[in-house]
Amino acid sequence: MKFYPIGETVIVEIEEHRKKYKYTSWTIGITNDNKRRKEEHKNDGKSLGFWKDWKANSEQIARNVEKYFLEKGMKGGGGGGDNPTFVYVF
């Protein structure tokens, strides 16, 4: 397993949030506007009952956290817009 020293707190909180379900059951993403992004996913018909988001201290931290969980098997992909500092899962 690769270690991402930046963003450890968010990683620990996501691990706690998703612990009852497999990584492949989750989607992870990053954005610069968490409310807008949640609404977009809702409008796409996604189930958001387990939605949770976190504000990272920087874009790099958000990208590190996203990469960590993508490598674990969560759905999602690159992107995030300009200066994404929110990490979200559902």
C-alpha cells in the first residue's frame, strides 16, 4: 500500500465512514464547490444517502486523498475543476 502523508485525517475519516461497505461500492471525487457537485450528482439520479464531504487544506491534499481511494477501488476519476479543495464520497 502506498502511503500518502498529506491528507491523513481525511483518509481516516473516509475509512471510518465507509467501513461497512466495500471500496467498490463507493464513489469519490473532488470539487471546488461541494454543494453544486452534490446537486449535479443528484440530478444525474445518483443515490446520495451516504454523501459526505470534507474541506482539504489544499488542492494537492484533495488530489492525494482521491488518488489513495481510487487505488483502493472506489469509483471516480480525474478532474475536479479549478482548485478543487473539497473531497466527497457517496
